[in-house]
Amino acid sequence: MGRMSIRATYALDEQTDQRIKQLARDWHVSQAEVIRRSIRTVAEQAQRKLTPADVLVRYSEGPLPRSPEETERRIRDLREWRHADDESRLVKGE
């Protein structure tokens, strides 16, 4: 690992601070290393393209964590997109 040259200060809630400290003890590394590893893992996951099988597995594990309002908004948006697509297909004669 290269020389660490950036120092930063972040405000954390008590629970996050305790989790970082616990992971540092469990992994036998510094708190900074816990943060580096965690950020690296999340960034890699964010770049990973989900396959249809991945999506099915995720949905089979239970509902996504979102509010009822967010769920309703997403349903409304999806219906609008579907209807717009149907309309465009009718115009094109598909």
C-alpha cells in the first residue's frame, strides 16, 4: 500500500463509530484500513453489473428498503413509462 497523504475529518454517529472500532479489532487493522476496505468494497459493488439471476436472488430475499411513498412513486413512474412505450409502438405500427 502506498504512503497515505490525505488526512480527512468526518462526523460519524455513535453506532457507525462503534462498528468501525469493532471491525478494526476483528480484522486486526487500523480504523483507517476498515474505512478504506469498506469504501473499496462498496465502490466495486456499485460498478458491478447485475445479471437477471442476481436481480431474482435479491428480490427473493425480501422487499427492498423503501418507504410506501417511494414505492408508490416508482409504480406510477413505471406505469407511465410502460404506457408511453405502448403508445410509441402503436405509432410505429409494431
